Amino acid sequence: MKKSAIAIVFSMVSSVVYAAECLEPQALKRLDQQYEQALRTGDPTFMAQLLAEDFVWVHNLVSSTEDKATLVGRLGEGHRAPLARRSEDVKYRRLDNTAVLSGFTTVEQAARTEGGPVRGNKYHFMRTYVAVDGECQLLANQTMKVWSSEEEVQ
């Protein structure tokens, strides 16, 4: 009985420590870069593993929202990959088993016409990650467009 209790306590402590590892600042920022890459390349397999079942993405001024199934679905066949997605000025906040990353992402799209200018949009983002059973899951993402290239504005 005493061995069982010790094993249970050890198991609980080790799972909390493991969960904490994925929420450490550098580890979470690396995971978030993988998220950005999966959005760029259209990787529904990675996204299905990363997103929490109740995931929600609130887009610019609530112009639209996406849940897990919608986002994973749009990353599949026919996904139009942007030229680049770059995050910068990423800030980290954490409370217990939840961490929030915020910053800016610039998305570059191909020119609308051959030889035309590359179009760009810059978004402020806030993403909420939660440690669940030793793994980080993305629970929520909110983005707000803060800048567009002239080509995009016209």
C-alpha cells in the first residue's frame, strides 16, 4: 500500500514537471514556430495533434472564427501556402499549466499578377497554450490585422 501511494505521488509530480517542460519559454516559442510553419505549409496532421478539441481562432475584429475541424480542413489539399510567415516581438506569460504568447506575425502572399509586388499583412496575435497530460495544446488564437501593403489595401 505504501509503495502504491509513493508511486502515485511520484507519477503525479513527474507529470506536472513534464507538463511544465513544454510550457517553458524557449520550448513553447519553438512549438509556436512549428505552428506558424504548419500554417504556412498546410500541415493538417501536425495541427490536428497540436490543437485542443475546443480550439477557437478569432480573426480580425471577429470577422470570422475557426474551430479545430475547420482549420485542420483548410490546411489539407488545395491549401494556398503564403510565401512566408514570420513572428517577431514574441512575449511570454504563464500561470500554472497555461501560457500565453503574444506578438506580431507578418504574412507574405504571392503577387496577384506575374511580376507584381509581393503582398504583405502584419497581425498582432495572442495564443493560449495549455499543458494537458504532459503535452502542450493550443487552446485559442486571436489575431488582429495591424498593417497591409498598399497592394492589399487597394
